[in-house]
Amino acid sequence: MTHHSFRCLMFGQCLANAGDVFYIVALISLVYTITASTFFVSLVPFTITLSAVLLRPF
């Protein structure tokens, strides 16, 4: 990793991935707080994955 641009890209990607994880954890926590249902909590990652698969550009 001697190229400055590549290091900046990797650092930005790591921050973006960490933000995605924090977003999903916060969303799961919010759903559990509102519903107190583990069933609805289990639907959160499923819904996120399904929407990513169905709405991705071809």
C-alpha cells in the first residue's frame, strides 16, 4: 500500500462499511424497542438483503 490514493480509498471504504454496520445495529435496536418482537427483528437484515438484491442495477 504505497499509493496515497489507494490508502485514502481503503480508509473511506472502511468508514463506509462501519457506518453501514452501525446503521443496521441501530435499526435492529429501534425495531426491537418499538415491537419487542424477535420475529420483526429477524426481518430487518432479510429485508435489507432482499432489497439490495432486487434493486441492484443490471
